[in-house]
Amino acid sequence: MLTDDSPSRLVRPARNYAQLPRFQRVRISVLGRYMLADRREFPCQILEMSPGDALVIAPVPGSVGEKIVAYVDHIGRIEGSITEEVDGGFVMEIVASARKRDKTAAQLTWLANKELLDLPEDRRHERVVPDNRHSTVVLDDGRRYNCKIIDISLSGAAIELAVRPAMGTPVTLGRMRARVVRHFHDGIGVEFTSAQEMLSVVQQNLRVG
């Protein structure tokens, strides 16, 4: 079985390939491990991925048509077969259910935007863009600011805000009690005091009115 050993970061090699995937790939940089059909395991790095395929940088490329199982950081277990050899690795087709593809698409969206939004590595709940993005932030001293929701989850939110309350500052977002847990360009990240059971409840509580 694959272990939890963390491989060293792999250097991005020069690539020379042409591939038109059936799904739109996003550029990411995540590490993992993969197992070839003969059960040999190696570290790898995923540079591009879609719900249907992935560009894998690998020390041992395998053969076209060979079955592959991989465990990828932030994504989890994926399986499929090698469809193309490329410089420094291979392209693999991912075999998954429609539900798994939807989940992978959400994970890839988060990974692609993680650095821009300065989101934490420990993403405990799925983040989505709410139906109503406009809300207010109220500080403990009563100051009130209009804000725009970038995305929310059951445990927190990333919001566009003109001010930068200090880390750990208690705030009220809409009707939700929260605290500031990170700063990023044009906004802040907050963690809700208590996670809600349903995302629809969070969205309703964020509405002003």
C-alpha cells in the first residue's frame, strides 16, 4: 500500500508534448505517490489536472495503457491508465464516477485559487460562492462596513473588505459570529464561531435585512 511519506519537491522539467484533454485542465503543483501495475511505488508531482486527466511528473513513466493508482495531496485517491508519455512523466486518464468528478472539480478550483485567496491548507468544508455576495461586517466597537463574499464554507469565509482588523479580532459577518484568521489582498478570511449544519443556513444568515 502507498505510505504517507512526503517526497521532496520535484523540479519542473522541460516539457515537449501536445495534448488536448476532454476536460479543461488547471495548473496546480501538488505532490503525491503513484503505483504502477507491477505494484512499484514512486513519488510524483501533478502540474496540470482536470476531473478527467492529469499531467504527472514522475521518475518512472510506465507504459501507455498501463493501469495507475495514485494518492495526491488535497485530492486523494485517483486511478486510471497512462494515455501518453511526456518528458519527465506521463499523462493519465482518470476513471471516476460523475460524483467523484464533481468533487474533483471543486477541489481543483480551490487549489487553483488557494494562493490568490491565501486560503488555509486545512480546508475542512467545501467552499462555494453564495447566491447573495453582499453583506456587512460589524466590529465589536459597533463600526460597520459593507463587504462582498468571495466564497464561504460551513466553517468560514473569504471576503472583500476595505479595512484589515487584526488577526483574532471578533467580528459579525451578516448575523454570523466569527473571528479574523488571515489577511490577503483586498480582504480577510474569517472563521465562524460555530460551524452550521447546512450551507443554506450560512447563506441565509449572511443576507442583510
